[in-house]
Amino acid sequence: MRLARGPGIGRLLAASGWLALAILLVGCIPESGFTEAVVPAPSRSASTVTFADLPRWQGDNQAEALAALTNSCAKLATMSPETDLGGMAGPVHHMQQICSALQGTSITSAREGRAFFERWFAPVSLPADSEADALFTGYFEPEVAGRLTPAPGAEPLYGRPPELVEVDLGEFRPSLRGTRLAGHVENGQLVPMPDRASIQNGALAGRNLELVWILDPVEAFFLHIQGSGRVRLADGSVMHVGYAGSNGHPYYAIGRTLLRRGAIDASELSLQSIAAWLREHPEEMRSLMAENTSYVFFETRSAAGPIGAAGVPLTPRRSIAVDPAHVPLHLPVWVETRVPVSDGGDAAFAQLMLAQDTGAAIRGRQRGDLFFGHGAQAREQAGPMRASGRIWVLVPRSHISASRGPE
């Protein structure tokens, strides 16, 4: 799934995480690609509901989501209590109160986990999107082979150019919250950075910006899409790399071109099928990649794992990328959808997750991108993941009470 994300795996490119890869590589998914999750239809407006209204709420082990919540708590502790988390979340002090209650607890059972979230949060049903279908995709942290010195056919990962400037337009106009631009300054004007084709042709070469060389250029391309990953070096050690910025050019889903050409059937579209096509057509590989003008810059990271747009390490199967225009970061969300399984089918998925990432393709109230972790299994699930489903947001009860005011 994904568009490159940023900072970390997740933010708007110009990157979560996505991003599953199919939606990012194609731009849209045909109706035949959807699996319908059997969930109640959203109402026309946001409304507080009860936990009994959440499908299969009793079937999850909510205690497992506390690790992800703890990661968010560490970030929230660094914020001013009056910082606005946006939308229905309100000032950060409501979440800080919950985090304080979590400290020192020893919650291990599903029953205790459910009780904690039921005490401190109230679920809110989001309205349906008027212009977009509900869609859930998946992303993962890839591991690829690389070298610290140039190798024949290898593709460099570049660090962030020092002249790169990124602008959050929401700092200037609240209506543009979450919209970012990137470029560099010439004669007092912000102008675009080189696009992918120019960078592939050496626009940044010779500036000592190369962090590492990826042996397989196809894997390097998908690493850009994921925005974070592990590079296995010749001596067996692992370098962790993550999003450090982007060139600001728009993302283009190269799967769209392959569908238009009839090179891949829509029913077979996935990360795996696109990668296979690129390897089978080396003479067209780089020109097709260049159609996606967006380009990600990387930095080395600690082994804590990929960092989402919320600024915290992502937790496999408990972190999700959302559209922050509708779902505030750091809030828990209840997710009902379906996920791929090893036999080629899919299975029901109903879990409590934390909104800790964003992505350039993640737009809409009922839009989510599930983080599956790293490794072969995560790749096999994230690649074909695309399904209908539903999100409910868990809002601090204290904020709901404060918003209502005195009775």
C-alpha cells in the first residue's frame, strides 16, 4: 500500500503507512478487489455510542493495545497540557490524565484491558464519507540487502539535502491542516526539488548524501513507498533507516500505468505482482518508476522500530495510519475489517488500535492503513490487503464532559 510517508514512516510525503501497497501503486482499487466486512452502516453524523455497539468488542485482548498507548503517552508527556490534538480529541491534558492513570498499573488480561479503556474513553461513531468508500489497506517494514559502498546495479538511498525546506500549510491556515509542501529557496522563492527521474539520473550525485546502496533497485523503490525499513549489510549487521523528508513532488501510483497497458489484471494487482513485472522488464523498470515523481530522503534510526507521524514507534497490528483531518493522532480506534491469511483467503479482524501514523493516500473518515510489522509474513499480509470496514474513535470521557459544559 503506500505512499511514502513522513516523518518516520508516516507523514505526508511532501510521505506513514501507508499506503496497503496496492492502493498506492494503483491509486484506486476496482470494486472486485473489495471484501465486505459485515459491520453496521455509519450514520450521517458523528455520535457517541456505547461499547456494546462495537462489533466483537468482547473478543479482543485490549491489554495488548496498551503497549502502543504507552508509546503515545511518552510523546504526549512532552507537550503542553493545552496543546490541541485536533478535532474531537481536544487539549492534550485529557490524554495526559489517562496516561497518568496508566502509569504503575499491571494490566495483563483482556478483561482488565477492556475495563481500562471503558473507564477512560467513550466510543464515537464517525459518519460515512460522502465522496469515498471505506477502505483499509496495510503496510510493513521491509528488510533489504545493501552495502555501505557502491555496487554494480545498486541504488543509493539519499539523506536529506540541507537545502530542503518543508512547509506545513496548516501553520498558516487552519483549513489546510495536514497539507505540506517541500522545495528549496531560490531568490526568496520556494521552488521544487528535482523529481525522481532527475535524481535517478544523478541530480544529487557527488554531494556525499548517500547513506547506503540497495542491491535490488526494485526493493529500493518499495522502500521509498514504505518510508522505513531495515538494510541487511554484508557483515550481517542491520541498518535501520526511516523517512527524513521528500522532494515534494506528487505521488503517482505506477500500478495505474500497468493496469492501463493491460500488463497486469486488476484481480491480480499487488505489491508482489508489480515487483515481478518490474524485474521481468528491466529495460522499462526505471522509466516506469520515474512516473512516480515523488522521492523520499532517509536517515539512520535506532532499532526501536519505524516511527510514525505521531512521533512514536509503531506497534505491529496495533498501530494504524489514519486521516488526521478526521481522526486525531494518539487516540485509540476500534477497527473492523478483514485481513489476508496464508491460504490466500481472508479473515475477520476486529481490534483496538492506536492512531499513530498518516499517509498521503490515507484520506477520509473510514480510511485506515494497518501496520503489520516486519518480515516475510508482514509483507505477505500487507501487500494484498484491501478491504472495506469501519472505524470508531475512542475519545477521552473528560473531554466529552468538558465540551458539554455544566448540565
